[in-house]
Amino acid sequence: MAILCIFTGQGFTKQMYEDLKREVDWENKPPAGVMLHAAGLDDSGNIQVADLWESEQDFNNFVTTRLKAGFDKINAPMPDGQIYQVHNVNVFQGIDSYQRK
């Protein structure tokens, strides 16, 4: 069953996110089961992330095999997160403009 992961990175800045993205390289080597990844910054400059995964197992595999090592390497705090079973997903016109090219 698909899951939605919502993460709040208290003390996790845009620069840390860019360092982690480069280290883990999920854009060029997407992990199995990931369907969507979106990140933004709150008013305090902390990262907020929403991921959509095919299964919790796929997500956990990514965390244990790649993501945790990336956090350790850049010496950044792991964000707090919640996982929810997906009830509905809608994708609307215009989403293509935000996809990696």
C-alpha cells in the first residue's frame, strides 16, 4: 500500500538539504518505490518534505541503505516524520514544470 511521508527538519537548512541531495543523489539514482518528492522551507528556514512511496518497505530500504549514511556524512540531524497510508492522490496540469529536467 502506498504511503505519504511528511518530514519536518528542525535545524535542517536549505544548504544541508542541497548537500544531502548531492551526497545521496536521489535525483539521478531514484530509489525503488519512490513516486514523488517535494521539499520547501518554512518561515524559519527549516526544510519541510513530503514523499509518496509505493510501500513502507521501499521507504525503509532507502533510509537504511542510502539516506541515513548521507545524513551521517554531512553531519545533519534526521528530521522528525510521520507516515500515513495514502487515501487519495491527484496530480494536476502544471506539475511537469516542477520535474527535474
